Amino acid sequence: MKTKIELDEQIISITAKIHREYPELSEHISEIPIKDSESEEEIKIKNLEDYYNSLKEIVNKYAETHKSKSR
């Protein structure tokens, strides 16, 4: 399992890629989901991992049908 720091870095990286290569997707990105009632670190990490995977999926699906501006 990745650490919170590793996941934060991956989320920042993919978010920057979205803003740089697919700015039209930026308005569709939701904020990092935070559930105050969940206090266990493992659950927080799972939420970050799920969020990162959802961003990655958005980028991959969008990239299949749209050309990147960097190409």
C-alpha cells in the first residue's frame, strides 16, 4: 500500500497533467473526498487511492478520444 505522501504526490502530478494537457477537464475534477467521520489512516489512504484512480481513469478515457495539445 502506498503512503499518504506518495498518493498526494501522484494526485498533484496527474492534476497538473490535466490542467496542462486537458484544461477542459479541469472543471469536472472534484475535490479530494474527505470524510470527517472516518479517522483511521488506512481509510484515508484508501480514499486518496480511489481518488487518484478516478483521475487516472478520466485522463485515460478522455485521451483515447481527444488529441493532447502537447502533440
